[in-house]
Amino acid sequence: MYQYDQYDHLIVRERIAQYRDQVRRRLADELTEAEFLPLRLQNGLYMQRHAYMLRIAVPYGLLASKQMRMFAHIARKYDRGYGHFTTRQNIQFNWVELEQTPDILSELASVEMHAIQTSGNCIRNTTSDPFAGVAADEIIDPRPYAEVLRQWSTFHPEFIALPRKFKVAINGAEEDRAAIAVHDIGLTVVRNQAGEIGFKFMAGGGMGRTPILGSVIREFLPWQHLLTYTEAVMRVYNQYGRRDNKYKARIKILLKAIGVEEFTRQVEAEWVDLKDGPETLTQEEMQRVIDYFQPHAYKALENIDYLAPHADNKAFANWVKRNVKAHKQAGYAAVVLSLKKTGVPPGDATAEQMDFMADLADKYSFGELRVTHEQNIVLADVEQSLLYTLWEQVKAKGLATPNIGLLTDMICCPGGDFCSLANAKSIPIAAAIAERFDSIDFQHDIGEIELNISGCINACGHHHVGGIGVLGVDKDGSEWYQVSIGGAQGNNAAIGKIIGPSFSALQMPEVIGRLLQVYVRERADGEPFAECAQRLGIAPFKEFVYATPIVEPGRLVGEDEYV
Amino acid sequence: MSEVSTHIANNAGQIIKGRSVVEDQWQVLRAPELPEGVKAEAEDIAALPVPAGKVIVPVAVWNAQREALLARAANGDIGVWFASDERPEPLKEDLAKFAVVAVDFPKFTDGRGYSIAFNLRTRLGWNGELRAIGDVLRDQLFSMQRVGFDAFAVRADRDIHDALKGLSDFSETYQASVDQKVPLFRRHTRNVGVNTGDAGFGI
């Protein structure tokens, strides 16, 4: 993985000094809260419902074991013994003190980490495929390009006060596991007919109040031009993105307003004199960064039938089926550690689990881990012959729930329990649903489904692209949940459609149950939920869900008296 | 036409120029403050009387009163300022007539001024004084300097000497901009040995 050189260290060190002084000036009242707010946000510090939350960048989701151990240390020393992995492959701590944040950053710097631009109206952490470098279907490893973008966007002087936040995702495999279509910029690393490397360049995707899938603005951008072309996009957006209404300020609204053709024309015009300029990437620079992402020293192994010796062990078989993924290197596999155990908020890990995962990485996976945007952790390079031993250990620590890609592998934002933006709680909804459908056999029968829950329209829980999406809404001061179906991420990304009036929290497990009953009744052989919902449309689901009242203690009718 | 009287912003008589605090001779001509949400009529701004002395005028004033101001401009007494929603390109031919060009930051969170400055420096050939005016605060000065500002009218209620420190927050930067036209990867060989020691990092 990438290692800091003297310049990376210098910039991060100077950043900490700058931020430490900003905190001092805020505490001394030399900075007003309004002036401090964008400064602390650009350093990942949010004021939440009960305390400050600090979001730390995990560039493209890749972690060294010593970095994971540092998270455990921070969880113990500065927080309440746990952390929360996010849908943007970062980690956040929910209970930090403002006065201690500069010290946390100093500790992070010792393991080459920071919180730069993890929030605020600037270019955020570039996200990528959690199986980058090992996926069997990978065309080109996207991480070196993500790293180049990280450096270029870090403190970019012109793009630090954009109309709104700006998110880039990059994928280099046949299957899109980075949800590029719902990002402000979505890149796919591809080869042209001559075999040269470049990017299919999408812009204008996003979720939030107005979910829009990105549009391709360039079919093939040679890699040398990655930064200059991105600069052109950013300058058009910085000048013309709306600033009068924060809900209309993302680049997707600009693209929608002027049309993709006009937007592309403006970008190309902006690019004319940037093209081939000094920010054009050189072979030397690109190779320097690529060298950090060379394959590990794999042993020469053959693929083995690792299930055969444990044929009678159904639990292991379930885990293998869901949590073990194909690897490009024979004899190896990638393993997903589930942070979706029923009863635990999705994405949360305790300090003890973090230390444990770091130890596993050292023992089984060349000392590296990845955070997935579904809020799980990946050990990417495990020898197949060690899978059973690993499973036994992981199981003992509650990280082996065999539910990856299944119903209880939910994406869920922190919601109203923590976040001051939320209209409604999300974690208790996730918990109630997980409890109701805890049976692994039932989940395996239902098969692949993405259940995504957001506590408000900002869509941190990616509800728009869930096969089932749940959105918390506020109605006259009480919490309700709007349900959509048929959303999808990846190559066939789609925005879900709302099925009808919203539900109370207590009704939600039954709503999910009814949706699944329709699916089980209607599905074609091997057809996953999202495809089934897209094929049928919302009508049969809607009809069944609203056919009879959903009785819940103390309240018989939902919003709009739909019964 | 509503009544608009001349309003001269007080820059407390000092600005940062280069890396020093210096006395400032210039006045910035602005439309008077209107109630929240009310925007001054374009023709009212254009008709603002330009007081004697060295004055930085809005683009609309320059366009409307150009003939009358040309002689004063030739004397080096006229500058122009761009609002954050104005583009500098239409004034390209006139830029050489100004002794100073300024860009307004209505709020420090409005980042359009950075791109205006970039365009003035790299595409419109403006080599003279480029001044940031408006909500100009210490923590934005480093970026402003990078995109080509060399003069900073720090907000009047803030200590200008304290703000000066903002210009030296960083000694190295990754990307190219106006101040440093070559990105880090072209300036330095970066495959040098990595110091991963923990010393000095607070562990």
C-alpha cells in the first residue's frame, strides 16, 4: 500500500499545527462558531446531537494493521471503546472532545492517517472497490489513481469552498463495486482498443434529496489527463453550481439544469488550455505510485476444495458461500468480516474487535485490511487452506455472521440517535428488522438483497439504491418511514421507487416481511429481489403491503390513514 | 429608481500586501447595505457617484461611467472589483487601465472568487495587484495567495497582523496553482527513503 514520503508527512504535520491553532482560537473566542464550522468540517469534525464526531479518512478503504490498531487505541483513549465504519469507507468516532482532537490527529499522523476533507464543501475521500488488487474480475487496479487524486485534491486552493460536498469513486473491475453512478464523479479504469489505460468519466451522480445517476461525459480519457480534466470539471462546477439553496447545490443539479451536452461542452472548453499542462501525469510519477500497490509475495499454490474436509459443517458452508470471495491468485481467497451481527449497529466495531482484526490481518493477510462501502471489513489475501481456521477464530469474536449481501447485511446511517441532521432514528429500525429475520436459512433463501436505511434525505444510508430502501421522515414531529423498492448499485444502478404512504417504526419489520412474501411468490428462478421488483414494478408489492392493517401495539393506523 | 447613496467601505487604512501590513490609499466603492434578501438594482449601482481619490469601483460603475473615469484611470486612480458571480473575461481589454483589480468574497464560504483569481492570472494576463476584499479572514489567506492574490483587505473587525500568519500555514503543497505552477511530483524526486519512525508524532 502507499507509504508517506517526507512531503506527505510534512503536509500532514503542518495541517495539524494549523488545525491545533484553529481550535485554540475557537476556544479563546478569536474565531466565531460560524467561522470555525467550515474549518472543523474540513477536518472531519461534526457537532452531533450529544457530542463531537470525528471522521477519519481511510483512503479508498485500504488500511494497514497498525492503522486499525490506532483506531482501537483512539476508541479506548478518546471515545467510548468503539468506532463506526461508514459507507464512504471511513471511520468515525462519536464521542470525542474538541480540545482533544488535535492530539488525536497527531496520533493518527504517526500511522500516516488524517481527517483532511472528510467533510465540508470540498473534494472528499476518493472511494473504490474493496477488492481492488485481488478481485478475479479486475481489469486494472484503481488504487494508484485514487492515491494520485487524493494528493491532488488535498488542500487544492481553488476548490476548498465549493457549492457543496464533492465525492469521487473509482472502479477498475468488470463489476462495479464502488457505486460510481451515485457519485459526483464516477471513474472506471478501462483499456481502449490500442490497450492504453484511461478512464470512462462520469459526472453528476448523487443521492440526497434528488437522486440522479451520473452521465458519461467522456468515453475514454487517457490516464495522463486525469488531473487536468478533473480540474476542468471542478472549475465549471465551482463557478456555476448553485449556491442559493444547499439542496440544489450538488453538481448533479447543474448537469440536470444545463444538460449533459452543454455541461460537457463547458468542461471541454475549460480543458483546452489545461490539457498537457504541468498537472499532466508523467510515466515516472504514475509508476512511482503504482509501485506501492504491487501484488504481495504470494506462494505458488493451487486452488483447493476447502469445503470438502468440512462437508458436514453447514455453518462453515454458509460462511464460505456468503463471506468468501474469489481471488485472482490461485490458492487464495478474500474474506469479508461481517460488522452486521444482529443486535449491533451496522458498521460498529469495538476496540477489542479492531485489535483482533488487525492481528488477523498480520497473521493471514499481509497486514492489510479494507473497509467496504457496505460497512464491513475485508481480509483480501487469505490462503484457502487457512479459511477454516480463520473462520473458527472470527466466529468466536462475533465477526462471522454469514450474511454478506443478504437481508441483514444492511447499510445504515447513524441516524437520529447520533446525527443532528436526521429526521428519524435508523439503527433501531435496522435492529428490529435484523431481529425479525435473524434466521440464516431464511436469509439464504431470500438471497441477495440490499436493504439500505437512511435517517434523513441526505441519504447517508444509500436508501435510493437499496433493493429495499427505507427513509426516515419527520411528520408533525414524529418519526415515519418511507419505503422504496427496486433500487440497485453497481453496473445496473437504479433509483428505487416509493411504494406509498410511510409507516411507523413498529410496523417496519412487518412491511419488510410482506415485501419478501410477494417476492417469494413472484420470483423467477434465481432472480434476485431488486430485479424482480424492477420487472414487476411496485404494484403487486404495494397492493399486498397495504391490503390489511399492520397492527402494532398502541397504534393501529399509519400515516394518511391508509387502512 | 430607489435611492442609493454612496457608501465607502472602511478598510481600516491597512492591507496585507505581499507579506507585509502596509498603509492603503484605496477606497472600495460599494452599494449601501440593503435589508437582507434585497438586491441593489443594477442601474442604481451603475449610477453610484465615484468619490475623489483612489477608488476601486464595481464592474457596473466602470461600464456605465467608463468615459468619465478613463482620465482618472490613466492617472492610476481607478481600480475595479468583481463580484463573485461576475466573470472577468468581458473586461479583458480594459484590465491594463486599472491600477488594481479586486475580487469580492461576500462570504468566506463562497469559493467562486478563487476561480476568478485563477482566470485573471493565468488566462487574462493580469500581472498587477490582485486584491481580495470582503469577508477576508486569516484561515483563507493561504489558498487566496495560492490562486494569485497578492493583496488582502482583511475584514475590518479582525487583527490584520494575526491574519498575516495565515500566509505561512504550509511550506509545501501537492498541486500546481498560480503561485507554484509546477506540481510537487515534477519538482521533487519522491522515491526517497520513508521515515516511518514514531518520534515526534505524539505517541
